[in-house]
Amino acid sequence: MAEQNAGTGDRPLIQVVGLTKVYRVGVETIHALRGLDLTIGRNEMVAIMGSSGSGKSTLMNMLGCLDRPTSGAYMLNGRDVSRMGAKELAQVRNEEIGFVFQSFELLPRQTALENVELPLIYAKGGWRGRRQRALAALDRVGLSKRVDHRPNQLSGGQRQRVAIARAILNTPSILLADEPTGNLDSATTAEILSLFRQIHSEGQTVIIVTHEDEVAAHCQRVVRLRDGRVLSDLPIGQDIAGRHLPSVHSAHAGAERAGA
Amino acid sequence: MLNPLFWLQAITLAFSQIWANKSRAFLTALGIIVGVASTTSVIAALTGLKAKVLSEFESVGASKFFVFPDRPDNAPRNMYPWEKILLKTAEAKAIRDECTLVKALTPITEVGLDVESGGKRIEGITVSGIWPDWHLVQNRFVQEGRPFTEIDVDSERQVCLINADAITELDLPANPVGEALLLGGRRFMIVGIVETTQARFFGMNTSSAEIFIPFSVAEKMQERNFFMRIEGMFASPETAQEGEDEVRFVLRRMRGLTPGEPQTFQVAAIDRFIEQFKALAAGITAIAGGIVGISLLVGGIGIMNIMLVSVSERTREIGLRKAVGATPMAILMQFLLEAVTLCLVGGFIGIAFGRLAAFGLTRIPGAQLDQADIPFWAVALSFAFSALTGIVFGMFPAIKASRLDPIEALRHE
Ligand SMILES: Nc1ncnc2c1ncn2[C@@H]1O[C@H](COP(=O)(O)OP(=O)(O)OP(=O)(O)O)[C@@H](O)[C@H]1O
Ligand SMILES: [Mg+2]
């Protein structure tokens, strides 16, 4: 960790160049990403938006090292992740990535604490002080009173907090969240978002995929995708201003809907 | 590479997985349970039998040997009439005098005689004619009176030895030494009471009424061509093989058998029986091992099946574990460990049942298996084979799990 921080002072945290992803389903080929370029710096809070099927999840999976691009390069912390093997990728996911899913993905038979500890099972030297680390993470998300509860004894918002605690446990380089509030009501959404903001304010880089403007409003920067490419990449203020122009976004959204 | 926390949770997970699907796990492990239980109980029975038989051999004496007449296989009856084959007293003497490895030896011949004592008369009691060395060979000495001596035989004294059972059967006084018995109408003096041994050799009970007279006297009371056998002991069990050769050599010479001619007698050392029995027991053990092999194979297929089910049920979990940094090796190990744990639990239950069966065997009256027990090596081997089954048959599902694509796994319903 120390060695990575030393040499990467002015290098961007995430640098994606010409990223493509092609899926083959039977005879059909689906171009989920078509040469996407994106650069994200340290301690940014970015929203990724775009209509359904525009490639948001595909991009997030690439950024989270869960999937490998068909072509293009992805430099994370100055390392070319797109060339790594399964074992190295697992280590990167363990040390550098925190992933929050729309459906929480907690292990149903394990307690909140055990769920949070999960990444430590696969970490180097993860057994030392694991309880304290997991408790600290649960404390950060405001769940220090629910450590022994199982997922089915928690509300949706609490489950997502557990998932967030698990994601930030290893103090990753990036916290990725793919529609983290998609399964939550608006009050809970607001709570979860303020939690993300708090974590961001503590120095964490956060990338959130969302369909909702209220969610994006919590971020500093909005990247809009369309057909596997970046459509716009603006600071939040300009993005909101631009959205009222009858140009790109709504027209595109209409087209997508017609096509579906 | 994988940290202690991983192993801790993998083992906990394996057990909790089995616990959560108790009945399914039990049915899956049934093949292994039955295989291990049946094999260990067979081995237990065999161990008991072996202990019993060997201790019986031991009580008879490992350095003991027998000589008895034997018509060669497929030989025409007229070429080897019984009178030619029967052992002769001279032959017994020759073996005693010439075989250096023979420590003691006695011919034994049995005569059925009517016995009278006081007013009591019993018909057809078996009376054995023996030499004084009989005491050594049979390891039976007198508890009252005196043993037989060379003089008894040489001067054909009308003396006899009896055992305790004979005292009660013949209504003799408590210490009958010095009393007289009528054996076949001839008067014999009781000179000693021989010990009654509890040795039962393959159910042959030697503890009922017994009467012994000097061999030279018995010889006279027999018909012309009478049957006798020779019992003897070698200096030590180690020289049994050589000793047998020596006896054979002397007897062949006595009988004038040329090198090509078949033998008209048998020399058998207890030592040889022990070897043969051990070989037999080893053979049965090997067959039992084969049975466990087959049943573990069948059980293993069940294990593989259930592990494939488990992998597909837990695809999302695998995806999540990969997303938080589980390497393919970690996933592989987790599922392999689960398969091995399942098999070991099956093996454990199997051994428990085997032990129960072994205990049952010791309680069967008359089965003489009171020493039936599962030896440590069989327990260790059962566990080893169970673990091996888990590894072999858990490998394919584990590899399958380890190769799952994290994204596809997370998308699995
Ligand atoms: N495993 C796959 N196999 C085939 N096609 C896929 C696969 N995953 C995604 N796609 C396709 O790739 C395109 C991009 O999908 P992606 O999930 O990235 O969209 P998204 O922007 O996340 O949409 P949503 O907002 O609905 O989640 C879609 O057309 C989708 O059908
Ligand atoms: Mg999506």
C-alpha cells in the first residue's frame, strides 16, 4: 500500500482508455461498451447515469475488476488491471475495491459482523484484529448495535449499511455502488446517500451508478453514458443546468425506450 | 497463502452446511457410512477370531508338531495298505533318538476300554497310551501323586494317571492316588492326578474324564494294526521348519522311501497352521478392503452429486466471495473441504456403527468373538479412505465452483 501511494502522486486513480466489451449470445453480438474513455481522480465522488442498457453496470464491473474488457486498457493506481490473471484480480478486488450491490448480497446465515468480516478471510494477514476492524466499520455506518443480527432481522437500509461496511472495511481505493438505493424507499435512500457522502468526506473515492437525479445530486460530477460511450462528463452544477435543455438526454432516452 | 481465518471459516462453514442440510447430508453420506461400518465390523470380527485362534494355538504351543499316517493323494489303495502306512513305535523311537531339534515327543494311541472302580462300571472310556514326555509336550503336569517315568514304560507297569473329571465320574475318593482301577479287566494303580487344562482346541474339549496308561501297556492291549499319532515339540518355534525337515528325513529313511516316492505320512507344525491362518485372515481383510473400496466409490458418486447441487445452489454466494477477493484456489479449497468434511463425518458415523457391531459380536454367546475389536489401523485407514473419497469426488465440483465467473455467478437466480 505504502509503495503504491509513493509513486502515484499525480497519476489519476482510474484511467480507462478505449474500453470495449462485446457479449456473444448465440449468433448475436452485443456491444455493451464501444470504446469508452474515462479518468477519475482520487477522492472524487462521481455519479454514472444513463438509460437502461447504456452499459453502466458493464463499466462498473470492469472498474471493480469483476470482469475483463474485450479490448482497451484500464489503469488502476498506475497498474494495468486489464492484463491481470484471475488470482491477481482477486487480490486487487480484495485490497483496492469495495463493491456495493443493488441487492445487498449478504450471506443469509451469517451475522452482520461475520458478513462485514468476509473480505478479511481472503486478505493477507486478515486475521489480526479482525473483530475490531469489522466493529469499527459497522460503527462507521451506524450499526454498532446490530452486529449479531442476521440479514433477515435487518431492514433494507440496514442491510445496505452492512454491505457498505463490508465494502469499506479494507479501506479500498475505490468504493463502487451499482444502484445502491434501487431497492430502497426515498427516506432510506437519503440516509444511505448521506452515508456515502460522509464516507467520501473522510477521503474515500466513490462511484455510484444511478437512475435518480436526487442521488446524482449528492455527487460532484456526473458521467452520462449512451450506447457504451461517454455522452457527457460534467460537474454536477453544469449537468443539472444542461438537463433542462431539450437536447441530448431526453431525446436519447425517448429513442432508447422506443427501441426496447 | 490462505490465512488461518480462511481455514477457520471454511471448516465452520463446512460443518454448518452439513448441519443446515442434515437429512440430505446423511442420505448422501449413507454409502460411506454403510461401507465403513460393514468393513470395520468385518475387520473387528476377524480381529476377534484371529486373537481367539492364535491364543488357542499359543496354548497348544507354537513349537508343537504332529505326525500322522497319510495315504498319498491319488495313490491306489492296494499299493498303500493301512498296515503299511500306520506309524510304528520304532519310528517314534527313531525320531526321538535321531532328531536333534526335537525336544520332546510322545506317541499317543487310544483304546476304548471298560472301566470299573469299586462298584461303578463305565463302558467304553477312551484310555490313552503315552510316554512320560507327554507331560512336556502337552504342558500338563500332575497336581497329586507323580508323573509317568521311563520305568513305567520300560517295565510295562500297570499304572495310570487320571484327571479330576474322571474322579467325579468314577465316584473315586477325593485323593485317589494309590487306589486301583480295572481297565479292560486288568488292574491298574492310580499314581497321579493330571492337571485339567481349559484349553479348547477348535471346540475339542479335553477337559472331560481322561485316563492315561504307559504306551507300552496300551500297545499290548491294542489290536495288531493300531492307529497312533505322534505329538512332539521342537526346541523353539524358530527351528520348526528345520525340525520338520529332520523328522521327515528320518521317517522317509525308516520307511525306505526313495527320493521320488510320495510320502506316506504327514508332519505338521503348529507354526505352519499359524502362518496359514494369518494368510487366510489377511486374505479376508483384503476382500473387506475391496468392499470398502467399492462402497466408497458408490458413496463418492453421491458426494459428487450433492456437491454439484451445493455449488449450483450457492452460485451467488460464490460470486460474492469472488467479488470481495476470494481467489479461485480459496473457492476450490472451501468446497473441497466441505466434501472432505462430509465424507469424514460419514466415516465417523460408519466407525461408530462398526464399533457398535463389534460390541454386538462380543456378546454373541458361543461365537467366541469376545476379543472382536476394530484395530487402530482400521480406524485410521477408514478415515484416510473417507478423506480420499472426499478429495477425489469433491474435486470436480470444487473446480467447477472455482472457475465460475464472478459476474455471472452474481447474476445467477
Ligand atoms: N452477460 C451478458 N450477456 C449478454 N449481454 C449482456 C450481458 N451483460 C450485459 N449485456 C448487455 O450489455 C448491454 C449493457 O448492459 P448493462 O447491464 O451494462 O446496462 P445498464 O446500463 O447497467 O442497464 P440498467 O440501467 O438496466 O442496469 C445491454 O444491452 C445488455 O443487454
Ligand atoms: Mg445496470
